[in-house]
Amino acid sequence: MTTNKKECETKKFRKYNIQLEQIQRIHYQDPKVNELIKNNQPVLITNSSLVKSACEKWNTDFFEKYLGKINHTVYLSNDHNFKYFDEKKVLSETNPKGVEFTPKTRRLDMEMSEFIKKVKEWKSGDERLYLQHTLNATMGNAIVADYVKFDWRFAGEIRQKNNWGELTSNVLFISMEGNVTPCHYDEQQNLFAQIQGYKRCILFPPNQFECLYPHPVYHPHDRQSMVDFDKPDYSKYPKFKDVKGCETVIGPGDVLYIPIYWWHHVESSMEGGPTITVNFWYKGSPTTIEYPLKDYQKVSIMRNVEKMLLEVLQDPKEVGPLLRKMVDGRYTNP
Ligand code: QVW
Ligand code: ZN
């Protein structure tokens, strides 16, 4: 069920000029898996049965048959990038505190059959589609039956051993060939389970913060990198030249552990048809203040400082200048 390294290397992915090591591929029964997870280090877990019940069956024909008439959340984009944005942070009549922002993607509700038809008929130049829908009981019996057969014991043991919080959601992703989710981080632990097709995942640790230039927290693209990986503007983002990460290719049966606050860029292979993934998002373990602080905790602190300043200053434009006044000359000189 799990793919081998050779298979992965033959898939077609985009070229980026980034220093990357390989993420380790480790058998699910090897104790090294949990060693890595415990230390918030990524690992590609092979041969597990986490989503085996789905790997054997879930493909576009199956979804068309069992979910054809049900509405799903689909994103549309004019290019291959699907950069997430938070609608609650966009300026509008009902949200005068929001930020002026022109989205590059749009969200639609679409019947599964319509989505699949559009994907099958897609030709170069058309808008790309990416279905992203939270799995729930309304999905119908066929899906639910396979869902309950996921290896919940396996996921539960990882959760328990590492003191993670509750499972918050399982999102189903059906992607067209070549779609990209640009570099961002999430505030949750993620077991990212591949069902159909191949995805290349590039990860960066939280300490690469300065090299990846996240948007400010109030911005709709909060948690996303401002750097366009296709065409990095090194004059604006010079430290992106120094960024160091790791990568892997995941195929059916593989589960990638994406640690909380780790940056990730995810792309579907440019050949081989649509890809299908289900993620398992868990709350992190309750915060314990133990020194030295972990890198991701420092990112969390920075987020809180940004949020507090915004709250008292009331105007996003004042946050940067105040931080600069505080730091320049006093904390910037050796
Ligand atoms: C992908 C991801 C996913 C990446 C998409 C989230 C919108 C995550 O599961 O499969 O394209 O980033 O955290
Ligand atoms: Zn993510």
C-alpha cells in the first residue's frame, strides 16, 4: 500500500531554488516514529492502516456515485496557487476594521458531480479547482462506513503518547494535478494522510520565521508567507535566500506528521490525475512554561504581542512604527 522512494522520485513537481533535506520515511511500528513526533520533528510514516479503508476505494468515481448530489466547498483560482485567506479579516461594510484586500481565490458551494465534471473537462487556461470539505455525518453512509474503519487506535495512540488535545477536524482534499497550497503554518498538530495520487510537501521549522516573512497577524493572509515561491523577490525578502527546509513525496497509504507551527508548502503532482488527502487536525498539548522555550512557543508569543498592540493602537498602520521605535538603536545595536 505504501509507496517506495523510487516511485516518488519519478513524479513531476515544480522546481524551486531552496536548500532541502529529505524527511525520514519510517515504518509505523518503528519506535523512532514516536521519538520524532515527541520532539515535534516531521516524519513520513509508512505502512500504517490509518486510512487504508479509504485508499482501496476512494476515487472520483466513488465520490460521484455516493456524494454526487451533496454540496461541497470548492475553491477556484486563476493560477495554480490556492493561498488561503481569512474572510473575517477582509474590509467590508459589515467589517469596517478589516483590511482592504482583493482575493485571488474564490469559494463556491458545488455539487460533487459538478466538481468532478469540471475537473475532467478542465483545459489549460481554465480556472483551477480545489475541493476542501470537512468530513462529517452528512457525507452519506458509504463514506461514513469507511471513515469509521480508519485506524482510530493508531491515531489515538499518537495523540495520547504526545498529550495532544482533541481532534478538531478531518478535512477531505480533492486536488487537480499541479495545484499548490502556498507556504503557511497552522496552530494545530496534523497527521496528513494520503489516499490517492502524490503530493510533494516542503516543510520548514518554526525558527525559519525571519526567512519566510509571514504577513502581519491582522492581515487576511495571516500565517502565510509573503514570499512567492515561483518568483521570489529577493530585494524585498533577502533572507529567503538562506531558508533551509526538508521535503518528501507522499503517496497512497503514507501519513506525514506536520508538527504544529511548522511551515508547509504542498503541491499535487503535475501528472497522474486528481489527488485525495484527509488530514487529522489536533489541538496541541496544553502549554507548559518550561525553559528554554521551544521555537514554536516564541512564534506564539510574537503573535500575541502583535495582537495586543493592535488591540490598544486600534490601527494596523501604527503597529510597525511603534515596534520600530521600541527596537531601533536600543535592541538592534550589539
Ligand atoms: C494541501 C494543509 C493542506 C495542504 C491544505 C489546507 C488548506 C493542511 O492540511 O493538501 O494542499 O495545509 O494543513
Ligand atoms: Zn496547512
